[in-house]
Amino acid sequence: MSIKLKSLFSILMITAIVFGFIHIYSPSINYSFERLHIFLFNLCTGGTILLYYTQARTKISWTVRLFFAGSLIYAFSAFLKLYPLTILTSALLFVLVEKTRIEKFSLLPILFFKQNKPVSEKFHQAALLCLSTGLIIASLVILNNEYFKLVAMEKLTLNTFFLGFSFPLSLITLSLVFSMLEKTDTSSFRIAMEICFWTITLGVIIFFIFILFEKFIPQILVTSALSIAVITVFYLYYKFADNIQQKLFLTSGIGFLIFTAITGIAYIFMQISDSYDPQKTKWLLNMHVFASLYGWNLCGLSVICRFDDFPIKLHSPTVIIIHWLTAIILAPMGVFHIWFAAVAIIGYSFIILTLFFSTNNKQA
């Protein structure tokens, strides 16, 4: 990936992080900066990187350029509540994602059901399919909530569905993880990988449905199954993947994913307790969100962007420690104290710039 492209993505990520705190300290502003922060990271940066990685070209194509421009229009129109423009743009983005997916794979996702195909490719196609369907579903929610009002549900909100744009990033990161496991070719190993694929992909969809209908006990059951699958992935990856520098970053990423599973289960238990108070549990929800968005997803995107550069010149354990400190302590505390927010922004900027621009002439 070129220096210009890495510069663009790093600037967008850092800008997204800043917007992640602005809404907290500017409550009088009627616009949702939190929404903009999610879009800039997940859709504009993550979605563009996903398409760029899928095409595997040296130069960025017009498809990717159009997606990036359209994602910015989508982000700012949704932020400014210009929903007709948001819906029109989502149709363009859907076509671009599906065009890329079909060129890479096929019109129908029959790959999912072929036992002899790599699980990494299944996760890759699932990431693209999740992105395209997410765009359509979000548009339907906009139409329902802003115009037709056919369905009335407390959880059927735009921000709930906009958070779903993080799922494609999780799936493409899992594709990277499983691509490093496919040298092990025993039947039992392949069965374990297939089970993990179906548990994670179907589990996320089912979990989202239970969130909409506010079914807490089923949420716990599905989250528990997802946690077992993620821990299994961690074990397989740690034990069998080649010991290269990417492994250290992705192992840290899977650690973040396990952390989000644990905090997610804990938060659901708090929700069903008689003493539940959203304000008193806000700290746990913030830890969950930051660990997912700027922990797990950031690990995956950084490895994709530097995939051809490894080994890169950095002291990996130090960066990983700073990353964990920032994601699970500084950033969540920044929601309550402005000085922590400032330090968290500095910490994330250091992590992003280090991961994107460290030279590749020395083994870490």
C-alpha cells in the first residue's frame, strides 16, 4: 500500500477517534458526532480497505475510489440527517461492494457450503456480503424510522444498525487469521475451523436479532457460544499458525475479541438485574465498544495495510501494551474525564502512525 493511501487512512482513523469524544463534551450540539465517528472508521476507512484488499491490485481502482467518495457522502449526509441523499448513496455503495464480491467469488455464496474450500475465503466473502446487506438494511431502517413508521421497536434505531458496519471488519480480520492456519490439513482440524466459521457468522446475526427483540437470556446463550468459538480460534491460531510478526498483532487482536465477549456477557447480566442503571454501567459498555472498534478491528486493518511490508521496524510488545492500555483504560476513562480523552487520542495516534509508517528494514 502506498504512502499516500496509508496517510489518508491514518488521518481518517485519527479524525474518527477525535469525533468519538466530541459528542461527549458538546452535548448541546444536535448532531450525532458518535455516528460520524463510527462511519469514518468502519465504513469510510474499513470498507475502503476491505474492497482494496479484495481486489489485490497495486494501484487503487475506480471502484474503490468511487466507494471511498460515496462512503464520505454517506457518512456526512447521515450525520447531517440528509437521509434522501444517504439512501441514494447507499444504493451506489451496495452496487460497488457486490460488483467486487461477484468478481472475486460468485453471485451466490455457494462457497460457504463447499467443504473443500478454505475457511479464510468463506470469511472473506462473508465480510463483503455483510457490508452490502448492512447498507441495504440500514436504508430500510431509515425509511421506516423517518418516513413510513411501519415498525415501532425501541432498539430499531439508526445508531444500532450503523454499529453493524463493524461486523465486516471483524470477518475480514478472521479471514486473515484463518489464512495462516490452512497449512494444517487434518480432517479434525478442518471440521473445527468449519464449526468456528458457522458459529461466528450465524451467531452474530442471531445475536443481533435477539438485541432487537430485547431477549436477554438468548443473548447470553448466543454470546457464550460465540465466546467458545473465539477462544477456540485463539487456541488454534496460537498453537498452529506460523511464528511470524503478523501473528503477534493478530494474537493481540483475538485477545481483544475475547475481552469484548466477556464484557458483553457481563453487560447483559447487568441489564437483567433488578438494580440495572444505564449510567452506572456506562463504563463497562465503553470498555466493550473501544476494545472492539479500536482494539480488535484496528489490529486487523493495520495488518491488512502493512501485509506486504512485514517484518516492520517496531518493538511489537511495546506497541501492543500501549494499545491495550489505551483501548481498555484511557479511552473508556476519556468518556468521563476530558484529560483522559486527550491522552487516549494521543495514544491511538501513536499506535496508528507506528503501525502504518514504521519502516520494514529490520526485524522487530
